[in-house]
Amino acid sequence: GKWHMGVNCKSRRDHCHHPLNHGFDYFYGMPFTLLNECQGTDDPELAKSLQDTYWLYTQMIILAVLTLLIGKLTNLFSVKWKIIICLAICGLLYFISWFSSYGFTKYWNCILMRNHDITEQPMDLEKTTSNMLKEAVSFIERNKHRPFLLFVSLLHVHTPLITTEKFLGRSRHGLYGDNVEEMDWMVGRLLDVIDKEGLKNTTFIYFASDHGGSLEAHRGNAQLGGWNGIYKGGKGMGGWEGGIRVPGIVRWPGVLPAGTVINELTSLMDVFPTVVHLAGGAVPQDRVIDGRTLLPLLRGTVQHSGHEFMFHYCGVFLHAVRWHQKDSGTIWKAHYATPVFQPEASGACFGRGICPCFGDGVTHHDPPLLFDLSQDPSESNPLSADTEPLSDTVTRRIGKAVEEHRKTLTPVPQQLSPHNNIWKPWLQPCCGTFPFCWCDEENNKA
């Protein structure tokens, strides 16, 4: 499915970020992320405000060239041809430099790979659902006689909400609901295969999401990004519950009793130590591992999660910290930074498309905003010394936990820096002769 970690570092074929370079033996899916551009029917999604700015500057250069040209031809003012030609060339180069990144997104970003080989460029989203499902089923069938790890990262419930004709109109909740229904069917198909192959009681299955619903994803009045219920905020927000609180559903018949509900805080970082534990391995001891194995909690041998504190980041910026006070059962959360909503009372950043992590797009809080999530899960009523006698004590304890946490961090180069994010032709995966990158090995093979 969706890898979303990129492919190359220094050359087109070094594959330094590729799944096969990070412990996986087989890969089928998208190395990048899913964007509206991949479908080509919705508004551009990739850096939309930036694209609008680039296009405005391009229009200004065109207008300047035309003005000078008309002035020269009509003798309204004297200007050298050399200046007009230089400005026109500079304008053309400027346009090519930004349009090559954003105008060809469908060809550069929306690609399908099997291991190191590109099989579709651009990918045919209408067929991707069935292709990925077939690959996952085939993987289970090929590996049913030995231990395996299958990680399926679906393209569903993510804009542009690719839904096959069979599921369109199935839900009373519009296109998003249809997409959820199809995802549910896909998960059901995978569970059916596990059961059919006699693997039901020996297979640990964990279903979760990577973030809350995207509130800014709209088409007219239709909400395309899901809904976060009573929780404030959404996708792209490092602190508010609506952006980070997601369901976790586990199935392991014969080992874990059905119908059990565990109201404890866990993290997607717990997947790694849990998988290592299941495989009989040991997590690395030469670094701090933030995850905790879920197995004792799931089996009931412990009553509480191994996480006393959780640190919630937006990019590299710490936005909030959660403290599960074991003795009282209270769950406190302190917000050090929160996004500036646009409009103010909307609960989202509609003006920007996605909430920023820093700069004038966030408000810093000193002292931090403090909430008691066990009483106020919607984070509606920030506490103060007047309303909560323990507020100062709790804030100090969380502050101390932040200091201890920061000691465990090792600085690394910024992966999300502008330099690392800018499009580089020499790193572009291409199945043909660059820049003529298009192929359809899926259909050819079929």
C-alpha cells in the first residue's frame, strides 16, 4: 500500500528510503502519498497556496514582458531588445522550475512499484484497489506455511476517496461513507483469507489509523475527510485529540478473548516492540525505544499501559504532553502550542488548507493550556489555579517529564527541510527515459 517515505537520496537508483532498505522483503504499492492530482478531477492539493503564489509571479513577469514588447514596438519608450529577451528567458525558466514540480505531479508522484520496479506511471487509481487486494491475498497464500508480517496501508479514507463503482452510493454518509464501506469490505476479504487458510488462531491482527479525520478536506458542502466526533481538531494537528486519537482494534482468537474493551493509552509506536515480542526477538538496547509491547496489556497480565507520559509532536515541534496519573486514573494534557484556526471558531485551518506546526500559524502557551481528559475529553475547558487546585503541581510534573524526554533525543538532519522537499530531477523515479516517464506493466502483464 502507501509507503509515503520516499525512495532515493543521492541518485535515481539508490533506493535509500525504499521499504526493501528498511527490513521488508517484498513491496507493492505507492512510494509517495495519495494526492488529488493523482485522480486529476479535484483541485490541486500539493502546496496549493504556494502554487497560487508562483502562478501570480509568473503572470506578473508575462505582463512585464508584454508591456516592454508593446512599448518597444510602438516606440512609446526606449528599451533594448536584450533586456526584453533576458526577462522573457528568466520568466520561462522560473515557470519551468516550479511547474515541473507541481504541474506534472501525476507523473512524478503517483506511481506504483513492485519491489524496485515501477509498474505504473502514472498509476490507474480505478484498478489500484483490486490490485493491492490481490497482492495482499497472494502474499498470505505464499507465506501461509511460515511466520510472516503483512503490513497493509490502504489508500482508502484518504482524499481523493477513490471508490469503485460497486460501492458508490452504498452509504448514507456520502462519498466518504462509500469509501469506508469499501475499506471495510477489503479488510473483510483479508480476514476471510486468513480464516480459509487455517491461520485464524495463529495470526495477530492489528487495525488502526495514522491520524484523525481531515477537517479541511471539502468539496462544496461535502465533508471528504471524515469526522472526529466530540474531539477537537483533526489531521495535521499535533496536539488536539481529533488529530491523534484513533481506534485500535485487535483480533487473535484463541489467545485474546473477544469483545474486550481496554481503556488505556497506547501508541502506534507500540507496533514495533509488539511485533518484535511476537517474533521472539529483543528490541535494540543501544537507544531509547518510545514504544511498549502491547501483549501484557492485551493478555491482561498488566492493568495499565506502559506509557505514563506521551509526547505529541507537530513536525519537530512539541505541541502537547499527556500524563496518565496511575494512582488517581486522571489523564492530564498540557498544550504548549496550538494551531490558529481560520476562521477562529471553526476548529480547523480552512484558510491554509492544513494547520502549520510553527510560525504565525500557532499560538504558544506559557503556562501551557491544561485539560483533564478524563472529565473533559473535548478539551473545551482549560483549567487554572482557580478551577483546579492541582494545576500548578501537574504543570510542573509534566514540565519535568519534558526535560527528561528531551535528554533522550539525538539531533538529526531535518528531513522536512525545504531543501529536502524540493523536487530534484536526478532523484525522480522513472520507468522510461527521463523525462518521458510513463508505463503500464500491470496491464501488459495481464
